[in-house]
Amino acid sequence: MPMESADFRKLVKDALEHLYDTAYLEVHPLLPHLTGGSDTVNRATHAQKLRSLLKETIEMLRPPQGMPSRSPDWRSYLALRYRYVQEMTVGQVESELGLSRRQLQREIQRGLEALASVLRTRHGEESTTASPVEPAAPVPAPELESELDQWELVRQACEVRSLIDDALSLLKAALAPQQAAILVDLPDSLPPVLVDTTMARQALLITVRLLIQQNTGPIRLTAVRQGEFIEIQLHAPAGVVRPGKNDWEAPRLLIDRQGGVLSVEGGQDLEWRVCIRLPLGGQTRVLVIDDNPAILQLFERYLTPQHYEIIKASSGTEVLSLVNESRPAVIILDVMMPNLDGWQVLRTLKENPETAKTPVIICSVLKESDLALSLGADAYLKKPVERLALLAQVERLLNPAIPA
């Protein structure tokens, strides 16, 4: 007997609130309604499948191209994505979307209703009778997430055509046995994207391999500019062999870590449409100087989704050469560093006519905001630094009209 809508929506909300708690999802009561089974033989796979399904369905709520960014559909979609997928606090989401607490609650509720409706339509009626979970390819997400946490992201400007050509050249051997054709139609002039080329190429490789598994016709590949992104679009006919929802998790993670988005539409008798949105190159550069690799990675994860190009330095001795080479718009500087500490670096920067006007944010465990400002720093943040506080200071220094 089908579950009442309100009860189904409560289960969806509860699963989202524990989205990254594998043990909790392994036995979640939503499982038999969406994944077709709740046996204990392969609980971890069930949890991964449920997590991927919820995240993928949220992406299905992304408004179509051309819809105003402040529209209700965008607000409800972003409210769900920020709150549950990116695990931002309620206060952070309020600040990010510019909403009051009551407005945010309404948008989350609206998003949950839309999400539950899509899930019910796609799975509700057929899944109420439990059947074994169909065999799925191994889910690489947990292992991949762990590896990416250790990965030193190196983003640089890259030509889209070069990125695509490199990926397809590596796939020649895989394409031949299945006689799959890739029809590439790119505009003559596309601005470069700002990516980690290894990660972006790997995401493309996985995506194309998933599509050629169908072996039912050619794959069409094109790219267009969409605002501050380049959108690589792949179209493939529906086929007998369909990539599973979990299969998309790896390329989605690879793209997400670079400030991009991967969305997938299709399945059953519908044409597959995969969109990979990569941030444009030539973006605002931020130089981060800290001898702690974990801080460098953390600040990169804070800033990359906002489409800043991050340049990292682990010592003060590297700073002047990096500043002259990269011309950053903002410098984020630690104090406690060996050999040449942050105060010495700050003084050198402010005494040099070529770097004196470059805004500097001091980030330190020391409570020395007065000293930092007296030595010429433009802002001071006490560690541990919150994401929104860092973003606010960077934005304020780039846009002086924004009040402190």
C-alpha cells in the first residue's frame, strides 16, 4: 500500500539530514521505497545507492537555462543543495542566499516537496513491492572522496578543445571494439576553463565510457558558454545497457571539487544528456600563504566554488616571486611561519611599490588584529577561520563599496 505523501516527505527529510552517515542510511526505512530492497547482505552499497539517488534527484531540480537566478525555483534548489549536499549550517545558507530564517524554512520545505514528488513519481509506485537490489558497479565515492581530500588541486587555464582531444585520444582503444562514434562539434572560439587538468580529463573519460557502454549509436559532444561557465554537453541515444545512478558519482565528485557541476538526464527510453559545467579561466586570483598544507587545502575548498583561482605558497620566501608572476588580487597570509614570518612578509609587501596596494588578509591564531592593521594589513581573521567570514572579507576587499 502506497505511503502517505506527508510520511514519505518526512522520510526523505530524515535521510537528507543523515546524508553522509552511512551506518544510518544502511537501514533507513526509505530504502525499500527507492532502491527496491533493505536486506543486510550489502548494506553499505544500499547506503551509497540511497545517497547517490538523493543527490542526483536534487540536481534534477536545477532550474533550466535562462531562468532568473533569484527565482523561487533557484532558491529552493540552492537551499536543498547548500543545506544537505554541502552540509552548510542554517546560518551559512541564510547568508549565502540573503534570506531570513523564516524565508529559508519556506524554501527548504518547498524544495523538499518538489524532491519528494519527483522521487515518488519515479520510484514510489513500482518500488513498494520489494525486490532485490540489482547488481551495481562498485561505488568509488568513499575511496575517491578520501583520495581527493589528499589531492593537491592545481587549477590552471586550459583550452576546452585540448581537454576534450586529450580525453578522446586516451579512449581510442575503448571506442574501437564497440564501434562507438564521438561526433565533436565545438565553436571556433571558446574561452579557457580553470581546472585541474588531470581531474577534468578523468571526469570526461569516465563520462564518455559510461555512455559508450550502450553501443546503440553515436555520441554528440559540444560546448557552449553559460555565464561564468563553459558547459560541455554530451548526448547519447537510449540503450539496453544503462549506467547506474552510482556510476555517475565519481565524475560528479571530480567536477564538484573544481567548482563545477555535472548533471545527468535520461534513462529508460529517453536520450541521455550529460552536462559538465566548468568555471571559466582568467578569474580573480587569490594567493594563500601558510606553512600548514591542511590550511592551504581548506582555504582552497572554501574559495574554489566561488570561482577564485587559488595560488598556494608554503613559505614567506616564495611570496615576492609569486606575487610578481601571478599578480593576485588578494593575499591571505599566515603569521606563524619558519624562517620568514608573516609580519616580515607583510612589511616587505607594503614597502614594495609594486605590491603595496595589493590587499592583504592576516589569518592567525594570534590575537593581534591591532598589530596587523598597524603594519598595513587590510583585514584580520582569527583562526580557525569560518568559510563565510573569509568569503566576506575577500569580497569586501575586491569591492570596496561593500561595508566592513
